[in-house]
Amino acid sequence: YWLEQGFNLKEVYSKDRIAAEIERLGQEISAAYAGERLLVVVVLNGAVFFAADLVRALRVPVEMDFVKLSSYAGTETTGTVRVKKDLEQSVAGRHVLVVEDIVDTGLTLTYLLDLLKERGAKSLKVCTLIDKNERRLAEITPDFVGIDCPGGFLVGYGLDLDERMRELSAIYEIIQTPSGGDA
Ligand code: PRP
Ligand code: MN
Ligand code: MG
């Protein structure tokens, strides 16, 4: 459909590649938290697809909660992170794993980690499917990483361009948009 709309998309991470990385992450995370209960904090909206698959690859008991943060307009970060929907659970005394689809500048995560630390999380770690570190502005190193990515604007499997293309099962780089501009 998006191809018909004039988008030029190049598949960079296939559905199978994503599934394999999630299986590996599931094992790593389960080993790291053996014997513990985990509170998985999912960052809406992008991380929903990844988190849904990741928790099913875990072998430790989990609860999930959701926080909505946003900082992007089109392909550019605005630099200001806002809480659009807060968590419902208390994180005090909990082992918290923040799940992200992508860490780019790191501003979103820095903001969230500070907030969760302040609220008294017992431990705080981060799992991201994509670690895109060429534009990193904050000193953030995710604890569990699916795929290291050099750059490019990615869509699919939760990643969006102005809320579009999240539903794609694989991850694509946008080579060109219909207007002719590069993303
Ligand atoms: C995207 C992505 C991460 C964040 C990463 O979310 O899902 O949450 O940006 O960027 P950063 O490291 O430069 O802060 P976005 O704000 O676009 O909201 P969304 O998840 O609803 O798409
Ligand atoms: Mn997001
Ligand atoms: Mg987005």
C-alpha cells in the first residue's frame, strides 16, 4: 500500500530477523531477572508492537504498564519531552524494565529514567529493539539491545512517520517520500 502511495521503502530488518533478536533478548532478560518479578514499562506508542512480542519471550513473571511520551514532529525531534499519559502503577521498590522501540537522541529515555528513579524504582534497566547511536545527545546506553543501527529514518514494527506505517511487520528505511523529498 505505501509503495503505491509513492513511498520508496527499503526493507532493512525482516520479520524473521526481528523475531530472532527477540528470542535472544528474551533469554538474556530472563537470565538477568531469574527469580524476580518484573514491571515492564512500555513507552507508547512505538514500543507496543515490540513489547507485546518481547514479554511473550520472557520466562519470568511480568506486569506491564504504559507511559506515553512524545517529542517528535515529522522526522525531527523537538527536543522537549512531554508526558501525555502517565503510568498507573507505582514503581517504588519494583524491578523496572523500560521497553523502547528505538533509542535515537536518547532524550526521551533520559527524561523517563530520571522520572522513574525519582519515584523510587528498585532497579531500572532499558531494553530497546533498535539502538541508533549516531545522533545520541544524552549519555544513555541501553542494557539490552536488539539491533545496532547506523542511521536512516526507519518505519514499521511500531516505528512511524507522523503516525503512519507502524503496522508494517518488518522495518524499512525511507528512501524517498511521495513529495520527492528524502526523509
Ligand atoms: C520515538 C521512539 C522513541 C523516541 C526515541 O517516539 O518511539 O520513544 O522517539 O527518540 P529519542 O531517543 O531521540 O528521544 P515518539 O516520540 O516519536 O513517539 P511514538 O512512540 O508515539 O512514535
Ligand atoms: Mn516512542
Ligand atoms: Mg514517533
